Amino acid sequence: MSLNPKPARSLVNIAGIVALATLISKIFGLVREQAIAAAFGVGPVVNAYAYAYVIPGFLLILLGGINGPFHSALVSILAKRDKSDAAPLVETITTLVSGVLLAVTVLLIVFAGTFIDTLGPWFRPPGTQYRH
């Protein structure tokens, strides 16, 4: 009985998987944008949607999955540690990030008026005063 270790994936295979996943993501993004354009057309509703996505989009880029700096930092830390340390570390970081995102969500809800006035002051209904 010979023990043949499983061959490691080559860099080309891994790059191909990432490229395919990115392509699929971009196609779904295009479909999403086409659905929004078909439903709302061009106008203030689509502009409001785009501005509402600014902060969540920033957080998505910051945490960014496989392409984000947060993921890269986590991978570099895990590469230097034992495999037995990986699960508790990932759980701790996941809990911490979830807590921070929950706090950001609460802040966005509580201070929604301020964020709207900051990111899109022209979205106020006509005749309303500026909120302080």
C-alpha cells in the first residue's frame, strides 16, 4: 500500500479559480444593476439607492472577502501559527468583526438623518429646513 500525498494545487489552478469566481461575481453584479435600472429607470430613486450603498460598500471593500486587506492580514497571521491556533483565532476575529459591524449598523440607523445630510443633502424633500 503506497501513500501518495495529495498533490498541492498549482498557482495557475488557484488563480483560475479566483478569476472564475470574480467573473461570476461581476456577471451577477451586472444582472443586479440591470434589474435596478429596469425597475427604477434613471432618477432620484436610483441616486438614493447609490448613495445609500456608499457606507456598506466601503465596509465591503475594507473587509472584502478574498481580495480585501483584512483577509490578507488574517492569512499572513495564520500562516505563521500552528493549525490548532487557527480555529479559535478565526472565531475571535469573526466575533469581533460581527460586533463592530453591528455597532456600525446601529450608528447608521440612529444617525441616518445626519448621514443623509452629509452624503446626499439634495435628497431632502422640497421646502424642508436643514437639520442640525
